[in-house]
Amino acid sequence: MGKSNFNKQFILGITLVSAMGGLLFGYDWVVIGGAKPFYERFFDITNSPYMQGWAMSSALIGCLFGALSSGYFSDRFGRKLPLITAAALFTIAAIGTGAANQFTPFIIYRLIGGLGIGLASAISPMYIAEISPAEMRGRLVSINQLTIVVGILAAQIINFLIAEKVPEGATNEMILQSWNGQTGWRWMFWAGTVPAVLFFIFSFFIPESPRFLAKSGNWKAANATLERIGGTEYAIQEQKEIAETLQGTDSKIDWKVLKSKKIRPVLILGIVLAVFQQWCGINVIFNYAEEIFTSAGYSVGDMLFNIVITGTVNLIFTFLAMRMVDSWGRRKLMLLGSIGLAFIYFMLGTSYFFELKGLAILVLVMVAIATYAMTLAPITWVVLSEIFPNSIRGTAMAIATTALWIACFVLTYTFPILNKLLNASGTFWLYGVICFSGFLFILKKLPETKGKSLEEIEKM
């Protein structure tokens, strides 16, 4: 069947609406970094590491609950309603966090934003995978990662534009009484209201996933959406394949199914890939960014430089991944990313061990970010959104996404401890070993899924 039969405008439109979940995920995740020096003084928590840590990581708790509940909601109510719910949560969080005058409400709204991130991180890529024709699914699901990167970059740029320059030698009291300390940090959070409200409105106009409709027995509505995507012939073929994979399955989730011999290996594969995407250690690179830039001879105060370099590299290589995911395939890119990062970390650890400074380290860092952005960052989401069977996709995706957020929490929490025990060199070597182990696991366990329908992948 020719590609020309696909209604690309319609497919791209609903993909972009769903991927707004990714944009808000990225924005909400990063906006707090720029607001940190100001809200900490406003809430008088500059001398409390515990409170500072809680403010930064509270959204992660929300993420965990959002990801955990996404399976139940998406298998019970479909993919569309949880997307609308996530949009509402993002809107409430953006308005409430900026309006908070006390620390407790501030945390409550961060938790609400985290719930939105958790829901969107599981459901946006899954929805896109379920409406995408096989030959363009990789590119379309990668749009979700692209919007996460755009959201991160938008948050960094908006923070930079909103904040007034802090004079050198400014005391805590001066910063607290400044525009930044009273109002500026609020606008950083409020700026997220615009995309959140747009996401909320547009979500009402996208169709329900045809695979969820079929699973619920609503074949007429499923057929109508499939016809809009690819015409009558495409709809007939897809319905036939969907019906085959749903035979003998119940619309209610049977948790015993997840432990069955057929499903367990796929679920383990999904969980390991989700955890590996975090434990490949790229967040270590971002945690070291300040030290790396200063050791390379650049001023950390030049925040714009930081934004332009890391953000632009991230963006360019995510675009490159979108071009390659459906031609090179998922497996090749995942293998390239894991072995590439293992090699870069080995060189970075060695550079730190011999106390090398300057451009060499800066170049290695940029190559690491580029490698991650082109491979493990987007491709993990593509693979997770397509390897699980139709009948349990929502629940299985929720389990894998929850594992990803737990891994993220563990990585963030253990990083300072590892750094103290092993120093910078040992920490990078450790992540290099993890990446090499990931390479061996992918080589052995991950089949290629490019160009296959979700139903063909299920039969594999």
C-alpha cells in the first residue's frame, strides 16, 4: 500500500497535539532550575538542604503516581481522557505554583505538575504509536521526544529572559527584595500556562485511539478513525490485524497475564530499557555541566552560553534521530548509543583521572549529549510504545514508565554519594560499565521493529 494514501496532515496534527504533553513535561521539569535562586530566598529555605531538595524533587513523587495510575486510566477510559486530564493538571500547576505565597502550597502544586508529567510521559508516546502507520511510526513517536527537548529549551530561554541581572555581590536580602525575588520567579511558572491551556483545548478535538476503541468493542468508531488516517483499504487491513491480536482477550486487565510466559519477557525488556535510559548516566553530564564549563575556561555566569550549546546540540541531534529511526531502525540506534556512551565515559573518566582541562572535556561532553539525543533519549520511547501487546499496552507502558521514574529518582539521589566515593573519574567509569552492559543486553534481547505494524510486532 502506497504511502501517498496516508492523510499526513491529519496524522501530523493529532501527533503534535498529543506531543504537547512532551513539551509541558520538558518545560515543567526544567523551569524550576531558573526559579530556584529566587523562590528559595522568598520561602527562606536557603539554609535548609532538606527543604531545597524537597522543592526540587517533589515533582518526581507526582511523576511516579502519575505514571503508575496511567495504566489503569488508559485501559479503562482510553488514551484521550487521560491526555485531557494531564493538560488540566499542567494548567493548575502552572497557575498555582506561581501564585503560592507559602512553601506548602508551592510543594502541592509541584506534586500536581508531577502527576501531569507522569501521565503525559506514559500516554503521549503510546497514543502516537497507536495512531501511526507502521512506516512512519518511529518518526512520529520521536516527535514526542523532540517536544520534550523544545520544552526544556523554552524553559531555559524564558527563565533567562524573565530574570533581571543580579548585581555582583548582591546579598540574600537584596535578591529577596528585588523584582526577581518577589515576582520574576512567579512569571517563570506562569509562562507555562499558555501551552498548558492550548494543550487542554486541542485535546478535545483529537480522536480516541482506534486500538483502544477496537479493544472496547467500538469497531465503528475505530474504523472511522483508521479510514481518516489511511483510507478504506488501510482501515480494513488494520482492523483484521487488530481483531486477530485481540482474540480471546478480555477488555478488563488480568494482572496474571503480565506474569505469563508469553508476556513476561516483553515486560522485562521494557522495564530494563526504561531503567537503562536513565542509568546510562546522561544526567551526570548535566549535573557536571557547571564544573565542565568552568574547567573549559568559560564563565558559568554566561547562562545563555549554556543554553545555546547544550540546548542546541540536544535539539539538532533529536532531529537527526527522527530522520534515522525509520531507515536505520531502533536496534541499530540503541546499540550505537550504548556503546558510544560507554566509550565517551571511559575517555571522560580518564580525562578527569589525569586532570585534563579545557576544550577536550567540553568536546567530549557535547559528543555525549549528541549521542544520547540521537539514540537512547527518543528511541527508548519509540520501542516502549510499540513492543507491548494491544490488550495490555496501557498497563505495561505504565509499569515501564514507573520503572523509568524510579530509576531517575535513584540516579539523582545516588549521584552526590557516588561522586564523593569514586570521584569524577570513577563515577564516569561506572556509568561506562553500565552502558557497556546495556549494549550487551540490547544485542541479545532487542528485536528490530521498524516498518512493522503493532500487530506484526505482537506476533513476533
